[in-house]
Amino acid sequence: MKKYLLLIFVFLVVGAIFAFNNLTKQNSKEPWSEKQLLNPADLAKILQDPNGSKPILLSIGFGGGIIGSIELGPASEKTGMENFKKELAKYKKDANIVIYCGCCPFEHCPNVRPAFQLLNDMGFVNHKLLNLSTNLKTDWINKGYPINKQ
């Protein structure tokens, strides 16, 4: 009897571990990896270096703002995604591309996932997502990083 109880216990533990691992993978399944998130301070430093190579900076949200960025419109909307696809067609697959939205925290953002997934699907290999985890105002503008002058 003890043998059967031990066997049942082992199966329950293994099953619980398996279920937890699957749940964790599902909850952390983003189209980008951790190394594909670009810190705002790092991008600001790159943009402020007069001799440095600049990335292609694409705004895929509801408004641009970062100096030198190309505003394409929200990637969650048909027109914005079409603009994004047309813009991407201009570049080689190894182009240094940084996308950003900044409308809200990533968990609620309707734009970053479809845009980043499109980059993946099109075979781009050197693309990053600007880590505006709160929003553009908090994570970029309030820190005094370079913006387009209105």
C-alpha cells in the first residue's frame, strides 16, 4: 500500500511541476527576448553621440516623439501596420532597427507585439524594442532624453 501511495505522490509532484513550467512559459511568451529590449538610457546615449551609428528608429504607436524617429502610426491598426510593412521593405534583414510605442505599459500595449512579431516573421535579425515599460512620458521625456521639437 505504501508503495502505491508513494507512486501516486511522485506522479502528482511531477504533474504539478510540469503544469507550473507550462504556465510560466505561456505567461512569459513574448515575441522578443530579454536581450532584445533596449534600455532608454542606452538609446539616448547612442542618439546623442555625434559620431556614433544611429539605428533606424520606428514609432509604431499613437505618436512619435523621439528625435530622429519615423512615425508610422499604431501597429494595431490596419493603416499603421501597412505603413510599417512598407517601411521595413526598404531595409536589409540585418538592419539595426529599434521600434517603440510608449502609449502604456507593455502588458496593455496593442502595438508592440504585432510589430515585433512582424519583424520576426520577416526574418529581421538585428531588431530591438525600446523598453518603455511604463510609457514614453515617464521612461523617456521626463528623463530629459532627446525629443523632436514641436
